[in-house]
Amino acid sequence: MVHLAVLRDGLELPYVEQGDPGGVPVVLLHGWLDSRRSFDQLMAVLPERIRAFAFDQRGHGEGAKPADGYGLRDFADDIGAFMDAVGLDAAVLAGASSGGYVAQRFAVDDPGRTLGLALLGSPRSLRGPRPRFADVLAALEDPIDAAFVREFN
């Protein structure tokens, strides 16, 4: 079942949740151009002792699409606001691809709320050469063609 988390300034982000309410809280963070649905197969096999949350980050999937606020720190701030909205004091953050950048930024900014980090196919640093796909992403404009997204992924 899809729920709706209402963050600060009324930002609405849909999410799914499963597992024991007393279990280890894990927030799953998808990469750019993706959505919470990228974790459907993973969530299907997680043990009950994991209380997993996957939400559509701003501008992605069915999440709110504000006119601005797409910096790394904005996405990281949304994690804390999401955790507040669902009643989590702290959680393990699992960031896939560029979702790992967001997880790392949150962990640096708010280490007391970060129980651990799992970086899934995500570099640990933004230092070094710019990834080949960065120019492609920078040139995207709404609406993004669904065929492009399928091919890109």
C-alpha cells in the first residue's frame, strides 16, 4: 500500500513501508531518474526484522515536483523531514547509485540520525572526473521522455 508523507512546506512524497514496526529502520534512496519502485524486488525478499521505507524523492516518480530545490543538500534535508513524518528518530540509509550521494550528505549533516550507510553501486565521493552521464542529465528538461528513461537505465 502506498502512503503519503507530507514534509515541510507541504512537500508530498509517496512511500511504501513494510516489516516489523519494532525492527531495524532502513530508508531506501533511489538514484536520479528513478523512483521508489526500483526497490520492489529488494523489498520482496527483505526479512521481517527490517522495517523498510522507500519513497519517491522530490521530482521523481509520483513525488512532488517543486520548481526548485534540487541540490544535494535539498535531497538530504528531505530525508530528515521524511523520517520526522514517519516517526523515525534514526535509520540505516541505503542509497542506490546517486541515492548514495544523498545518503552520504545526510550522514555528514546529521550523524546522530544515521545508524549506518549501505552504498549500492554508488561511489563514495564526488571527487574525481565528472561521470560521462552528467552532461546528459544536466541537459534534461521536463517532461522527460519515457523511452529515454528506459534506454538510460
